Amino acid sequence: MRPIEETGIGALIIIALYMLLYICPYIERRLFRRNPSTNRMGSRLSREEMEVAFQDVRPGRLSRMGTVAKVAGGGGDVFRVKKVRRIGADGTAERFGGGERDGETDTVTPSNMDDTMERGATRMGGAGRSESSLHPLVQFVDSLSFIETTLPRPAPALTPPESPKETLAKRWTASPALLHVPSPNPQQPRQQEQAHLQDPFAEPAELLPPLAINQNSKAAVRTSSLLDNDTLQRLVTKSGQAAIHGTRAREEAPERVAASYYSYVPGQSEETSMFSEQEMKLMRVEEQYIAKMDDEMTIRPGDQVLVEVQYADGGCGAAKNSAYLKSLPTRSFASIADKKVALSTFEPNQYVNYQRIEDNLKIVRDRLGHPLTLAEKIVYGHLDNAKEQDIKRGSSYLKLRPDRVACQDATAQMALLQFMSAGLPTVAVPTTVHCDHLIEAQIGGEKDLARANEINKEVYDFLATCTAKYGIGFWKPGSGIIHQIILENYAFPGGLMIGTDSHTPNAGGLGMVAVGVGGADAVDVMANIPWELKCPKVIGVKLTGRLNGWTSPKDVILKVAGILTVKGGTGAIVEYYGPGVDSISCTGMATICNMGAEIGATTSLFPFNERMGDYLRATKRADIADYARSFRHNLTPDEGARYDQVIEIDLNTLEPHINGPFTPDLATPISKFAKTVEEKGWPAEMKVGLIGSCTNSSYEDMERAASLAKQALAAGVTAKAKFVITPGSEQIRATIARDGHVETFEKIGGVVLANACGPCIGQWDRQDVKKGEKNSIVTSYNRNFTGRNDANPATHAFVTSPDLVTAMVFSGDLRFNPLTDTLKTADGKDFKFEAPGGNELPPRGYDPGVDTYQAPPQNRASVNVAVDPQSNRLQLLTPFKPWNGKDYEDIPVLIKVLGKCTTDHISMAGPWLKYRGHLDNISNNMLIGAINIENNKANSVRNELNGEYAPVPAVARAYKAANIPWVVIGDENYGEGSSREHAALEVRHLGGVAVIVKSFARIHETNLKKQGMLPLTFANPADYEKIDPQDHVSILGLTTLSPGKPVTLRVHKKSTGKHVDITLNHTFNEGQISWFKAGSALNKMAKEAADRA
């Protein structure tokens, strides 16, 4: 037996060794904290670091560490993790791995790193799992902080290491390579320093990108100086995210950006240094030029800067002396404008103008002094005069400079006729016209298109020559629906576009503020006149969770419509944000924005993210994707941005919805729909299922629908209802044909229509039911107003996702729920659909199909635009008469409308579309769908000149012939629906002077103003009841009409012989009052042009 002394000494030695092992890392951390030449301690992992450490990362999986990227330095494939902390949304850290105590270590080897997880973070050699449901790569990169290593410190040296992989590992672990601390000798040749940075012995670019590893934070970089809070919030990583205090990466939207890397000489408080090209790459400003240090300075390659450095106590406390960067007297400037990116492949000489947004927002931020929503950034970024413009949400009128104009063929006719009247040689902004509305669905794609070309030849020729004459891009019949073409070719993040169609907001899926307007507004912009918009409110929709199973992007907007109703978004932009956004494809976001028109929203949009970048690259616009990423600070909302209303939707629990009939805001979740059908007595048999349209005709939509059709085919289940498919564009049609989806649809009896609007806007020669026969159809379209799709007021139209439409076709019954119910196969077996699936982008890329674009010719002067005076399709415009300067007194009410009155009620589409270029002919459909409260009939009003009832247009023409002005009385949200200005033009053309209602839809109110009409609202909505259809009215106070000042409606009661005075409000500003006095906005424009001549 050994002496007790020997045993005691041995025990003491063992205890001492254990204590030494335990405290060494702590001592190491304390020693290394201030030493700029040692290992980085406590650094946060960025996306780029993870890509270096975990090569070959795939969605849903984190691959092994150590097999491709070795963490060298004596440990071989072994990487010791000291502490793993998860950073929550509020910035606080919580430990969820690394053993029971902070001092314990876990070892990550090639074998145990392969233990990946379906959701959350990879296990760190047995450490705890993250319970997050986020995408695994995002979760691991963005949620793990403070990974402290115990790797041996590599010696800083410029000599090549033994292998490229060792170099790779050392750049990941070593402070000098990561932070770019220059040689202690300030006079060291620059090229030698660059050689160290560029590292010719490193792995190829795909393994070693320019490493923006340093997230520049108080807690992350303990060996470098600390930036003050004001500068920190301007730091931008390579992926475009700003890091605040290093506790987490956030998507910030700073007004300007500070450098994330800077040079300094240890031990000196101030030293001059030159930024190399490689350093500029690390700062993400080599090409984008976005690294502003302060208001007066922008760093470019080769610029000199002064950097003052003061270490912080403990490496992660508040800085004693904040670091700052300032310019030397000699300074070169750069701007976002130095980067030229074409608006589209069709407009190579027109460029994305992010500099205007940057400049305007600097002014606006100083003026408003609060964080901005994304909607505000884009709208205010396009102000014509940011310094002097009154900016008040919901009240002031903004003058804006849109980036482009888009017109569809039905509205383009009148818009171009108006533009021709202005006498201008060319359009001032990029403009396109798209032929999609005039193609009627009868038999199928090719035959319907051929018939449309023959019937509409006169109109198509007019549009082709007029666009050529005035420098406008022309998309021929068959090219596709305007909104799909715009998304594929023209929409870009941060842009502002107006379009003569109410579903123009579709482009919000690519982060563009896209607003539906009337033709007169489009003419203003084409004529280089600032576009006027009432400063919109902003409704925030926060999305959490992830889309899954049967729930689709369409269900998001169907749910929102049920919450906000058809008028809840009036005067507002709906802005989607939150973690759930990233689970939605770009085209899915477009679907949501498209149907924002159904809630009356000015527009809807999403913040820029990588799903948009993927779509831009897939549609051959990678340069825009890269440019947008560099400008991301202005393509996402500021933290703390204020919304006028916030709605929160959990995508994890969101059910598929079916909305309708007769209104798009009657929302019913699928689990309750069968019961509702029974209770309401709706026709349960589903006659036709229709998918496609501008709302749901993406590749993802079509592939998911095809996946359901394939399931049914495999099981031998046949369709019980007719099935109709409308591709959104020639590119979509060609791609789904190439990939076999068209064949799949045809095998189940589907009919593929032309690339056009078709049944969605009433261009459907439907033969399977008689007019007036009750029936039900289910579509993936956007609107389901009475008679809209097939001109049959008895058709019950329901709106849902393409997935539900396709599945329900096999049942033929509205009460079928594909999530829970089964169908019978031919041999009597039960069949149940599995949830649909599909790629959001075609794996083989898009097939462009047939070229259907006509560019403006170089020599436009020789182009002749002719309009036949005998044409019944086209008619040159005659200016409306100016106001005579007097009040309107003792004039009749043409019609008092009962209930809902959309633009479809005021100016129907369908067969009337062919007259959109002939104002007098199309005026024969004015208000024929509106219900007269006097007799509860449509298109039947009393003519007080003879006491007989007649069609509304006929009575209006009789009054006009007798030189008798008249008014319309209406209910709530009057004029909701499409942007068609004919609903205002026809009323003006047939002698109307005012429309007096409880409330207006935004576009229609503006259209009335543009045509010299008086859109007026009851100060007290109950006063609607005080007017009878037989009464006469006087509108008093017009001679003193001014902004904010009400006018008086004197009602001359026929029943009593007395009169009642009612107060009416209006939203005219001074410029709009001048339109009224001139007779129309076009009259005013023409007069001003003549005065300048």
C-alpha cells in the first residue's frame, strides 16, 4: 500500500489538472478577447460561415461537417463546441445544447454530424434539438449564436498552407483572415495585403465566396473595436441583412449603410488606411455602392478613410469611445445610380431607378421622423417633390412619378384615343399594351384565338399601329393575360406601376406597388404629368407559421377578404410581413396581391425576399435580383413601422376556403362549407370547374392541379363536372405542355382555353345551361359578381384555390371535402386524395413558346393611325363641355340604385367589350345591371317626360336630347370592381352631372372626377333614405367649390311639394376642381398644351 502522502499528492495533482482543464478555456477567452492576432472567440455564425462549414447544404437538410470543409489546427475532423445558445426574437439568449454545464464540450465528427433533423438545427454531437419549425438552414444560420471554439490558434502567416481545405478552415476560424487586420507595418505593400485576402490557394469560388463572415457586433467580434449603436444598425451583411448588436440578424431597412469591415493598426487610436477591392467585396459595395458612412460620404474602392478605434470593456459591453468613420478632404462619391440595370429585356435603355427612392427617402425620413412601412418607402420614394409634398396618410394627395404604365386591350382603346387627343409625339414612360380581354372562350385555345383575330381585326390593327406610333410595347393576342406578362417580364421590387385594370396589384408579388387606374390616369403619366393618389393608409397583415398540405396562397386572401369585406381595404395599401412570408412562393404572393382588389385596397405587396430573387432568376432577370438584394434595406419595412390596422394569420392553422356566391368576401372554411350549402339552399351540383386566370395560372398552380388529376387517373376516378383550364401566358402554356400537364388535364376531359382572360371577365359562350337556370360553378378566379362569368344572374359562382377546384371536379358536388371525404372508384373501392404537390418553378426552366411581342419601330414618324368614321368599334373622342359656372337646379334622378352596384352593373363586360373603343355604342349598356329601388328591376326606370318605363340608357338619351342634366343616387362602395373608366365616361356622355352615394370605391371616384363629374357622398349615410326616385334635386354651392367645403343637396319632394336640404361631402382638391370646371382632366391637359405651343 502506498503512503498516504503519495496518494494525497497524486490526488492533488489530478484535481489541479482537472481545474486547469476547466478554467483554461475561460482564461483563454479572457486573454484572447483583446488580442487582434488570436482566434476569434464567441463569434456568431453567418450564412456564409455555415456555407463554408456545411458544404452541399440542401433544403430540409444540413450536411456533414468535416468531410468537405475540415476545421483544421490540430483537431482534424473534430470540432469542439463550447456553448450553443439560441437567440430568441427579443434578442435574449437561451442555452439549448452543449451539455449540462457551460464548461462541458461536445464533439462534432463526420459521423455524428450526419445526424440531421427534419426541422430545426443539426444536433451538435448529442446536444439538444431546436424546437423551431423554421426552415432548417434558416433556423441554424439565423438562430445559433455564441459558438465558442477550443481549437488551437493558427499562426498568422502569408505563406501558403499545406492544402486548400486547411486554408478554408483557417479563414473560418482565424481572426486575421476573417476581420482583415492589416499587417502591423502600415507601410506594407498593398498588393501583399491583397494577396493575403484573396488567397490564391483557397478553394474555388463555390466553396469560398467573398466571406462577409463578421456580423459586426458587440458580442460577436471580441478582438475588434466596437461600433456605436447608430452605426451598428447600418451594418449590412453579404446576404443583405442588418445585424444589431450581433445578437441576431434582422432584416433592417437603414437609410444608409456603414462599412462592415475596416482597417486599423492595433495600439493606435487613428490611422489612415486604403480599402482594397477585396475589402469592398466584403462590404458588399464593390458593384452596388451602398456603403455610406454618413450623410456626406460614400466609400468606393481605393478611397481613403480615417478610423478611430477604442476597445470596449470586456469585449461585449458598451463602448467607451464609439468608433467612427469620416472622410478625408479629397473624396470621390458613388451612388446607387452608378449601377445601371435595365427595366426589362425589352427595354434595354430604360433603367431601374433606385437612386430616386434613396434620395427621396432621406428627405422623407428627416421630415416624418418615424420608421416607415414598405408601402411608404416605395410610394414616398416616387414622390415628384419630396421636400414640399404634404404627406398625411388618408388625407393629403400625393403627386408621384410611376416607373411604367400597363394597359389591357379593352381599356387601352379609350386610353390611347385620349392620348392621341393630347397631341404628344411619344409616351414619357415605358408603356405596354396587352391583348387579353377580347378573346371569347367557345371551343378551345387555337380555334378561339383564330376567331378572335378575325372578329377583332379592326381593334387589333388600331392598337398595333397606335402603339408603334407612340413608342409603346405591344403584346399580341395569344401572348397571355396582362398581369402574368407583367410578372414574367416587367415587375421589379421597389417599382411603382399603374395599370388600366383593377388586378394590376398582382405585381405586388414581386414587391412592386402596382395600382389599378382608369385610362385618364394612365394618359396623365404617359404625358409626363405626375400621377395623383390620395396618400394611402397601410394595413399590415402579419403571417406566422407555414403553408402546408391543402392550404394555398389563395386561402390567405380569401381569409383576408372575409375579415375586411369588399370595402375594408378602401384607401389603403395592404402590406404582408412576418415569418410566414418566406413559406410562400413569389407567384403565390402575386395571387394574394391580385385579389387585394376584391377588398377595395389601393394595392397589396410583399417585402423582397429570396423567393422573389429565385423567380427573377428563373425569368432571366438575375441582374435585377442582385440589384434588389443590394437595395434590400429599402425593400423591407423598418422595424417599428406603424400600421393603421394589423391582422394576424397563422398559416399553420389556416384552412382552405371557398368564397361566394355573388360576392368575393363571403368566406367559408372548407370544414363548414357542406353544411353552409345545405343551410343556404345553394345548388349543390357543381356544373363546371374552372382554373387559371391572372390570379392562379402560375406553374406551381398548374403542377399542383395536375398532381391531383394524376392521382385520380391512377385510381380510375373520372370527372363528374366539366373542367376548364386557362393558362396565364404563352410561357406558362408552353411550359406545362412540355412537362406533360396539358396532356394530364386533357386525359380527365379538361379543355385548355386560349392564353387570355376568357370566362373570368365574362368572355364565355356557355352552352350547358339556359339563362336564368340556377346552377353552381367553382373557379380559381378573383370575382364572382352576379352574372360576371357567364351573363347568367342565376349562376352561383364560388371562388377558391385551383387545388380545391380540381379535386371537386371529380365529385361534381359542392359538399365534397377532399381533405376528409372519399370517392368511389370504378370497382367500388374508396379513394381519397393526398394533398397536392408541385414545384414552384419548372425544374427544366420556362419554355417561352411562340414570340408574341411587337417592339416599337425605330422610324415611328411614318406610322399612320387611322380610325374609320363609319366604324362601330372605334370612335374618335369629342371633348366634353366645360362647366357653365352655375349650380345645377331642379334636375331629375335618373335612377336610385338599390344595394350593390359594381362597375359590372354600371358598364357590363362580356359581349360589350367589343365596343370599348366606341363611347357612344358602349353607352347603350350604362347601368343596365343596376337594380332600380322603385320597382326592384334591372334596366327599367321611369321617363318623366312621358311617364313610361324604359331601359336606363334610353331614358338618359331622352333627357340629354332635351338638354336636361340628371343624377344617380347610390348605396355603399359604389363602383367597386374593375378599373374600367367607361363606367364614368358613359354616365358623362349621356348627360349625367353627379353621382351621389353613401361611399365610393377608390378607382371609380377618381374616374368620375377625371371626366368632369361630381362624385359626392352623404355626410349622413341615412340621408339616402330621404330621396325618392321621383324627386328632383338641386346641387348648391358649386360656385364656391373648394377642398374640404361641403355642398348642399336640396331635395324637391314630389310627394309634398316641399324641399329638404342635405349636406354632401367631396374629396376634391384644387387640381381636381379645375378638371370639373374645364369639363374633364383631358380638356385641361389639351388647353395647357395649346397654351404652351
